[in-house]
Amino acid sequence: MDYGSSLPFFIENVFGKLREAVDIYASPATIYALRWHLFNNATWPDFTRLPNHLLPVIHFHELQDEVPIVIGEVNGAGGVRFTPIPVNHVVPTYGFLIESGDASFPWSSDTGPTQRLWEIANRTKNLRGIWIDCSFDNAMQGIADVSGHLTPATVAVELKKLERRVPILLHHLKPPCVDQIQKEITALGNPEIVVAVAAEVAGDRGVARELRRHTVSRAGGTAPPARSSA
């Protein structure tokens, strides 16, 4: 529910205002859960059949393991390529290899120790960074293990699987754990790891600066100033 809770409200707000259906891309297991538990005509209406089954307000698209999709493509050009990668969580979950232009990065939130994500990262061209879960501090390792999440300790172990030097961007931090996670990450002494908490990201511009800093510092230059996202 933490990820799907706003979806019905979004659909309700755009209902009757769109010419085309809202496309929802998800694994077969996630689509089944949304149909059975959310859009079931009990919790919320079945928007796949409203206003009618021929012109529904939402359209589900099933993702398949490591089969890429391109979103935002215009006349066969541009767009962002997403490749779903199964990761290790308590329910079927995907991370993604996200590619656009000459930049690629794997992204995963809910995951414990995993394998395939790192294998794909090691073979990916134009790898600019990796986004990865770090939900709990080390004192909560037992909770992290049973719930399929990472801690600074298990992040350090996971990074041994990575054969590339790129920024590691940690997210999905549980709010009560943020300060302790930051202390434990600092104690690792790995300058590649960036704790991307909301206050530091500042609309992702902070992360963009980190990526430029890491990329340019390895080339021996000076990072250019960040451009406004306006």
C-alpha cells in the first residue's frame, strides 16, 4: 500500500479528462494484486472497465524479466529504456536498468542481498551510478533480513559484487534510521557512497551534482556548475 495508495486518487482526479488510458506497467504478480485487492469494485471501482471496457481509464501492461520497454519514444527516437530485473524481496519485486542517451544506471528500492542487479551493472556501458536500498541501520539487521532490505553492513557486502567505480546512491531510508545510517555509512570510509536523503537531494539537483563531481574528479577536471531544473 505504500506505493499504490495514491494511485486510485490520481485516477479519480483524471477520470473523464483524458483522451487515452493511463498506462500502468508492472509485474504479473503486482497487476494481480492491484486487480484483486484494490480495483475490485469493493475497495475501489474497477477502472479497467470504466467508463467502459473498450475505453477504460487505466490499461495494465505486464512486464517480463529482463525484457526492456521504452517509454516516451517519439517517431522511433528518444525515450527512456527500462529493463526490469528481479531482486530479492519478500514479494516479487523488480529493480530496473534505466537507460537514456549516453547514460545508464540500475535502480532498485525494496531489495535485500541480490545478485542479478550487480551482474547487469558490471556489463552495462555508460554506467553513471547505482541507486540501491538502505532501509535500516545495522542495529536492525534482523528486521532488514526478514523484510528483504539492506543496512550499511549488507550494502558493504553487496558492493563487493560490483566491479566498477561509480557513485552508489542510497535511498529508501526509514526516517527513524536516517541519522544512524549516515553515521554507519561514513564509518565505511567509501567516498563513492552518497546517502540521498530528501533534504540533501533538493529535487534531485543534489544527486546530479554528486554524479558530476564523481565523473569529473576521475577525469582530473573541475565539475561544472549545476543547471537549474526550472
